[in-house]
Amino acid sequence: MSQKYRADIDGLRAVAVLPVIAFHAGFPGFSGGFVGVDVFFVISGYLITGILAGDLAAGRYSIARFYERRARRILPALFVMMAVSAVVAHLLMMPPAFKDFSASVFSVALFLSNMLFISEVDYFAPSADAVPLLHTWSLAVEEQFYILFPLILWGLWRLGRARSLAWGVAAITLASLVFSEWAWRHYPAESFYFLPSRAWELGAGALCALIPARPGRALREGLGLAGLAAIVVAVVTLDRSVPFPSLWALLPVGGSVALILSEGSLAARLLSWRPIVAIGLVSYSAYLWHNPVFVFARAAGDHEPGTLMMLGLSGLSLVLAWLSWRFVEQPFRTGGARKALLPRRWQVFAASLAGIAVFVLFGLWGWTTEGRAALWLRHASETERRTYALFAPARELIRHLDDGDCRFNERVVGPDTPARLARCRAEYGPGLAIVGDSHAINLADALIMAEAAPFLYGMTQGNCRPDTPRDECGFDRFATLVEETPDLFSEVVFEVAGQRLIEGPGGRRTESLFRYYAPDAAIPEDDITLLTDVIAANEAYAAQLAEHVPVVWLSPRIELHIPDSWIMERGCDYAFALRPGQHAIFERLTTVIETMTADVPNLRVVDQPAALDLTMPEDFLTCERLLWRDGDHLGRAGLEWLGGRLTPVLVADPGQQ
């Protein structure tokens, strides 16, 4: 279990970092360069486990010493990169982007950036090229592993020493692999960033350290060449469309394991070549610096850097990596002939906590000041000021309006709702009901604002549809209400978000689907799959209601999903447009819904995209108003627009109040 220095492992680090740099640079032939992170995970699992298992066997196991070594290794270079990035971000970024950057600084400091990016950034989307600290997700995964794994190893050692270590880690590794294969099918974004679906890659490296294996020379030679080939094949052939991590990750992970086990082979000697080892030695800093360099270069220019520029930026990343390794990493780790900086353990921990606190406070400052907007506005142009001024009124949260009489919108049918509805029925006659998810919230509130009818009731809740088995969604209670009192409503309008009914590359759904495509990039028709089983579940509910009351299924409205940062960079007078192919997605949805419901009595489909006749950019923003609160929900101006467009379509005679 003891470890000695192996130059080929440093060479393997170079094999890990160079494809990642090439992938982020967009160089042809490196479509699968992202697998370099998986190679890093295997190396990390191998080295860390070797250290911990050796300490356990020697009786010198110390959690404090382990964390001190990790802090010396990781934090100084990370803090320097973050500090420089913060200065450059302040100089280059407009408030929306700086606010997002601040959130990432906060999460990186706490080693939670992978959790932030799960909901914010699709790693493979073009928009990821504008996120300076996106690459830190893998550091967060490793740090979370470092927090848990030493405790797990200690517990396994107490159970049965070396044998328990190997069997326990093997069981965890296998469980994580099975989970990973399941997770990408159901939660692709979460799976990519999530420790439980990545732990098997670290576990594979750990097993290399725990299981004493010394293959014969011939086998080592074969393992080495096969390992190199597997990593090369993964780098060259995999791409953004492949679900990952999945069994496909066995290529880089298995290749890394094979190379670790091939000590002394021809492949190991190749990896021990001095130029490769030199890159491996600075690989951590190279990984830290390359993404901010690329992102800020793109932000500073007017167009995407060309191949020669990206080659230069890649070279700059390696130069910065050497400087960081020489003047930041090494002094804190060894200090050369001198004592290491911060020689005492308490000093390392105190400095680490102080650095974390500084970046946490910076992140909070950037977030709470809306991306230091007041400071930025002092030097902004007139167009920038006008554009930024549109966001605040658009962000006003308008949800579940209630006029105190018979126009009201609520999340579920409450205990007092039936009596109130009965009173409204007696006073105004049958009302109009709106049922559905967050898009239906917008619809009901828009019709209430427009005073489209004197008796208007909404039962709407975000992220709730008949296909979501959530007890708190209340669809069954509404169906019972309609069944027991079918004369309450003249019609029920049913609406659910289109992004919930479709799927894109790699199983992407909801917002992550649209984040995958840049706001000016085409959405190929073949990329999009309509989820007919989900549509059918909603159709079944609408048909259930239609047995008792006329139902209108309002087909999904077109969702724009244009980021604030994109708006600010172009200004309010820019001719914003839908992505090519975006309109066609919602036309397809309408057609499928119409086909599925064609034979359902008492149910009709209203083509919402046709009824709204969305015209860009006027129905998105002008220099006087921004209609959309976020990518697919409306602000006050948008609700007024929606109500004006749909009242004549959904209400027979809106003039009769």
C-alpha cells in the first residue's frame, strides 16, 4: 500500500489536462477532450488512497495531517486564480454576468460549485464558454470526496483492516457505477456534476492502490498500450451528444487504470518522458488557468477567437501554470531549500479559513448588489443604462392574483374554495377555470389583470402537471370538484409548459435543453424528441375533466430563454430573434396534442403560438419594456401583453362583465 514517486503518473496528468484544454479551446479532433477530467479522478483516487492506506497500515493515520496536505496542494493556486479572475471579471463583465460570477465564487470557495452548476449551466452548452469558473465543478467533486473518503476508509479499516478496505471500496465503486448508468437516463445534468455518479471513477483509482497487483511484463506492456489507446479513442470519438458519465466513461477510466497498473512498460516510459512530465507537474495550475483565460479572452473581443488565437491562449495558460506552480504551489508545498510557507498546521488552517471567508464575502457582495450594478452604472453608456433599467420592472414577481371577489388564482383547491366558487357561480353564472403549471399561473394572472371575465378561477402551481406524481399538486382535488359540481365552470383551460414535454440531446430537459443552444444557434429538428408518454399523461387528465365540463387545451407558448447577459451585451435596440427551429418545436407540440386529443369529446385544442403571433423583438423587449421575467415566464408588461392577446381567444365576449 505504500507509494513511491512515479514519473509516469505525472505524465498521465499531462494526458489528462491537455485534452481538456484542447476541448475548451474548440480544437478539431478533441471532441471528447472533456474525459481528461475522468483521468484526473482516477489519478486522484489512486494517489489519495495510497497515502491514506499507507498511513493506516503504519499506524500514523491523521485526518488533520491529510487535510493540511490537501489545503497546501489545492488552495493557494486556487485562491490566486480566483483573485485574478475577480479583478478581470470586474473590468469586463456587465451586472447580470458579474452577479452569476459572484455566485460561482461563493460556491467555489465552499467547494459546492458542482451543485450550483447543476441548475445553472449545461457543461456542453455553448453558453458554458462564458462561465469562467465552470471547470471548478471537478474540484468540488474531489473535495467532497476528500471530506467523506478518509472517514469511510477509517471505518472500513476498523472493521477488518486491509481486506475490508478493498472489499468496501469495491462495493462503493460498483454501486456508484450502477447509479451513474441509471442517473444519466433520468437526471442527465445532475449526473454529470454529482459526486455519487462520479465516485466510481475515483474508486477505480483507489482500487489500484488497495489491490496489490503486479502483472507480468507481457501483460503490463499490453495494459499500457491498451490504456493509451482507450484514452485516445475517448478523446477523439466521444462528443457532447454522448450521455456522460455512463458506461462510455469506462474508456478513459479503464484506460487510466490500465496505465497505472502498467508500471515499467513502454507506455509508462513514454509517459515518463521529461517534456510530458513537465506538463504533468504543472497540470493542476494549467487546469485552473485555462478556462478563465479562454472565457475572458472571448469576453474582451468582438468575436470568437480563431484557431491561432486559441493556440496562443493555450500557450499562455501553460505559462501561467508554470508561474503558479513555481511561485505559488511549490513554496506552500515544499518551499525548496527553505521552509514551506506557513510551516505550522494551524497557520495553514487559519489562512485557508481566512481565504474562504474573503471569497464567500466577495460572492455575497456581488450577488446582493446585483452584480455591483450601482458601481457599474457610473461608467455605463446610455444604451447600457436603458437596457439595464428594463430588468427591475420585468423581475417584479406577480403570482396568484386575487381581486377579493371572483377573480382569483390559487395553488390548490383550499378548504374554503368550494363555497367561494359556489357564491361566484350564483352571482355571475358559470366561470372560466385555468389549470396547470407555472405557465398556467401566468395565464390565469394575465386574464385576471385583463378582467377577461367576472368569474375567473385559477388552480395553478409551478412544476406541477398531471404527469408529476406529487400529492401537493392538487389535480385530483380539482377533478373531484369538477365531477361533483360540473355547472361551476363554462370551460376549463388547461396549460403546461412545452419544455416539460420535449427532450434534447443527452436526455436534456427543461431549461437545460435551451441552454444547450446559444441564443443565435439553430436547433436541429432531429435533436428534439417529443415525449409522447408525458403528453399522453396530460391528455388523460384533460380527458377526465372533459367528461364533466368543456376543456380547452392551450398548446404550449414559445419559450425564448435568452439570458440577461446576452441582452446586456447587445443592448435593448438589438434585433433579437428566435433560434432557427425554435418555433417549429412548438408547432410540432401543437400538432401532436391535436392528434392525441382528436377523438376526445368535449375537448378542443387552441394553438397558442398562432394565437399569440409572437413577433420578435417587439414581443420580447424594446427600449421601453421587457416582457419576460425569465426564460419562459412573463413580467407585468408580458402579462398585459398575454392577456390582451388571449382574452379574445378564450373568452367569448369579454365585454360582458
